[in-house]
Amino acid sequence: MRIRDLLAPESIQLNGSATGKEDVLNQMVSLMVKSGKIADEETYRKGVFAREEESTTGIGEGIAIPHCKSAAVKKPGLSAMVLKNGVDFDALDGEKVHLIFLIAAPDTEDNVHLDVLSRLSVLLMDENFTNGLKQAASVEEFLKVIDEAESEKEEKEEQKEVRARMREEAKLAKEIEEERKKLEKEQQHYQNALQRINAQLEAASDADRAAIEEKKAELVAQLDKIDKEFADVDYREANQRAGYVYVISNIGAFGENVYKIGMTRRLDPQDRVDELGDASVPFNFDVHAMIFSNDAPKLEAALHNAFADRKLNFVNQRREFFNVSLDEIKQVIKDNYDKSVEFVELAPAEQYRESLKLKEQMKKKCIK
């Protein structure tokens, strides 16, 4: 959902002025009503003020982003105001606010206001962007600044996604090549052994034949197994959506009830998990579930969408960490994939737990 699509021209005021916080909030609500997205103005107004009473939405640097999720909202929307002289808003840094965006969101389960808030916050971190908005000479120019900034950000995110996908695909291609070489080597080994067994059978006595036939059956079974492994590798190479969705945790780094939910197409998905824990975190990740799916991106997307409002990082959408319980994750997987998926309930967290013991021992020694 783009910011530009939520902002109607009639809901923008470039030369705003207000006597104080209450006045500017009332004006912002009136601007929002002009967009036609509010079913009940007074109910929405009360919701905006009630949210503001909880804590200020003046985030500092001359910016405020008041917001309200309400049944009085028909469709998600934004209103915006530029105040040349600023207004006292009880901002976190104590400075006057010169740029305000008001978010309106329907009272639905998807928590669209959090997504809009995160997208808007990222854009407003760029001083060039905020200066462009404050200096806009017309509503059209104001909207153009937003449109160009969003397009640039989306292009960068897309390029980053492409580079990450290319790295994963390169690793997968290398793994497939190495797996094929390994299988070819094993296949040749068992084929040679089978040729020798067949030669033995031709000259075998009746007394030795049964034992040789048994050995031959073992070799044929191994070759059948290798054929199946070849087929699996071919399938993984051909099916671009097949892969593993993993649910992992790192309680030493992130605490309890924080899980990373991601996917990989690697032949051995544990390789990807090991990479994640190599250097960026103090302890290794623990795997709670590793689920093979013919459509891994679809399952991953279902999980991410289900917990969209429980992300740890609302700014960087690629950070796949969620503050949820394992039972909640299980339910979504059962609803979208399979009721028979096995989960590891308790994270071993061996290094973390051992570190705690060592710390405790050190404390006792210090006390003595």
C-alpha cells in the first residue's frame, strides 16, 4: 500500500497555521473528512484524541504522525499539513512541529495503520524528503515528492531482493552441482560393484549363490536409492518454488517468544540457518520447525501476513522476526499447510544456557 495512494489532494494543507495541538488535530480530522473515507466524523475525532492522550505522536525533528484505528473509518487514508511557523505538539524533543500526517485506518484485523506508519516513518527519516515536502509550492508538487521517494525506495528494495535471490540461487546451483557429482561418484561405485557381483554369480556354486544374490539385492537397492536422489535434485532444480520454510529462535540474542520465520531453497536448509548464526548474533539459532513445501514462498507469506502486526522491525520489512508464541505459529501452519508438522517445543540454546551457568559460577567465586 503506497503512501501516495492514501493521500487525496483535498486532504493536504500546505500553508497551515494552528494555535496549539488541539486546534491542529481538529484541522487534520477535518482534512481527513474531505477525502470521504470517514463514516462518522465525531467518533473518529474522539479516537484521534484518545490515542494522543496515551502518548504523544510528535516523534521529533519537527514531525508528528497522529493515527487512529476506528470503526468510523471506511477506507485507509491520510491527511497532511505543513505549518511554516510550527505548532507546539508536546513532541518528544520539545521542538515545534512543522509537518503532520494523520493516519486513518478501519478497525480490522490487518492493522493497516502500523504498515502505513512504518512506511511513512522510513520516508520521514530522510531530511531531503521532509525538506521537499515543506518547500512544496503546490499540492501537486507535494504529492510528486512522495511519489518519487516511494518509487526510489521500492526500486532499491527490489534491487536488494534481486541480489539476495541471486546469491541464494548461486548457492543452490553450486549445491546441486556438487550433489550431482557426489551421486555420480556413488552411482559409479555401486555400478562397478554390481558388475563384479554379476560376474561372480556366473561362476558361483549353488552353495555360494544365495549369499551373492543377497549382496546383489543390497547393491540394486542402493542404486535405486541413488536414482531417487537424482530425481529429487532434478525436481528441486526445476521447481523454483519448492523449498523449506524454517521457524527458528535465538533466546540468548532476542529473548523468549521471538521467532524468525524465513525460507530457503538450499538442498540442506540447515546450511542457511548456520549462516544466519555465523557472525551477526552471539549464539547459534535453534530450529523449531523445518517444513518442506512445493510452494515455500506461499507458506512463508501466509505466516508473515498472519503476524504482520507482531514484527519486531516495522522499518525494514525484510527483517523476519516476530514477537509471537510457538502455538500461534503452529496454528497458522496447520491452517495453511499441514497438521502433521513436527515442532521442537523447547529451544536447546546450549551455548546460551551454558553461558548462564558459567556466569553463575563466576559470581559464586567472586562472593567467596
